[in-house]
Amino acid sequence: MSSPVVILGVFVADTSYRADRMPKLGETILGQGFALGPGGKGSNQAVAAACAGADARILTRLGRDTFAAIARDVWAKAGVRDHALEQPEGYTGAAFIFLEAETGQNAIIVSPGVAEDLSAQDVEAWGSVIDTAGVVMTQLEQPMPAAQAFLARGRAAGAVTILNPAPAASLPDGMLAMCDYVTPNESEAEGLTGISVQTVDDARRAADALIEQGAGAAIITLGEKGALLHGPDQSVHVPILKAGPVCETTGAGDALNGAFAAALAEGLSPVDALRFGVAAACISVTRPGAAASMPTREEIRAHLNA
């Protein structure tokens, strides 16, 4: 049996617009499509972990509105256990997502809503949930003090601690020392280390810098180049195995992080867990949406065995 994966993060309703290009300031252009769906890195990662077979739990704040109802429905269908606090004053978060029609690449603006009120006191109230975890994971869409308190509580409980440092932000001193794994993409790794990441060797240098800052190990995601697991005792590059034409990349990082956490909770080695996570990301980019693109455990296993 897998130990629980407990995720602190944000839910937002994604409003996605597909067009040839971004409009300039003051300009209006015609789009090629629109979709409303569930998003937010914490929520996406919880859905990804649950779809990948984990006992996934979500800790967040929601308003009392239509977007909150979307969140609870999505979690219920994916099998995510809902520990969200309801905050009637204020609104559930939302995101603007631009999708480039030709490539599927994206640009995103996130407004977290009541999740901006997540606090260290909330983490303390969720202590009994966190203390059951085998893996805890958080990001940087909620306030930093809540993320710090969550990682500290998870570490004290003996859980594996994962920080996905997205969106990019400066980290307080000592925060990486609470992380068994830090999982930036190329631009986030550069923001944390000052090292431009263009190649796998660049990623190794950036990972070394993150370890010097206190992280136990780094997983640097490299888009079409796959991902690198780099720690004091091993450095393994996991390439991608394409699952089909790219449709949309919005949920790829969340798919990787959620599936990686699920695999660790199941007892897989870090390298095998990363292979599992990369396979999940490869499948997710062939589908539209973020949470809707997350593959099942069976789909990931089939992709790995193809």
C-alpha cells in the first residue's frame, strides 16, 4: 500500500484562450478557441498523483462560489481527498492562459483569490493530515510562510519533502534545506542559481548549486530533453519517450511532479519514480487542459513498457 501524498497548494479555474499570438497592449485579436477548466499547480499535482495511483490529499482554501464547486467535483472524480477550508468572503482563484495555436506553448497569469490567505496557522490545523504523509509537496503559488511551515511539518513527520519552486520566486534562507527534492524547470533553476540552463550539463551545474544551498537533490525538468535527477550520490538524465503530437504543455510539469510523488510514495527508487513522472508528462502534453490531461497509472505503465 502507498503512504499518502499530501499537497499544499492552490486551485484556480483556468480560462484558456487559443490564438496565433498574444495581442499587443491596446490590441484586440480573434481567438481560435476557449475553455474553462480546473487548474492551479497544487490542485493539478494532486489530481496527477491520484490518477497515478496515490492516496492524494489536497490542502488549500476555496471561496463559496462556482469555481469552488468545480474544484470539489474534479477532486472527487480523480479520487483526491478534499481537506480544503471554505472562506465565504472573497473568491476562488482564477488564471488567464494564452495558448499559442501552432506550438501549444503557453503564457499564464494566476490570481490565487482566497488561497492568498493560506497561513502557517492553517498548516498547524492540518497537522494530523500532514503527519500521516509518506510524501509532502508544495509550490510557490500560496504565501511563502505557509509553504515553509508545511515543509517543516512534513519533515518533522518523517515524510519525503518536495518543493516545486513555481512560479519562480526568491526563497528564504534555509528553505531548500527542508527539501529532499527541489524540482524547478530550466527558467526556475536559472532564477534560483543564476546559471542559464540550456543543456543537461548546465542542469547538472545548476543542480549542484541548489544542493549547495541545502537541497537534498534536484530534479530539473528540461522540456523536450526530459529531466535530470542530480544528487550527491547519482546524476541520471531521463529522456522523453514521445506519446504523440504535442497538443498543450500547460499541465506537463504538474503531471511529472504528481506522478513522481505517487511513485515515491509507492516505494519506487528515485530514478524509477522520475521515469514514471516523465512518462506521465509525455502523455499529458498530447491532451488539452491541465487536470483533464493527467494520465492514469495504467496508461503510464503502458507507455513505459511500449
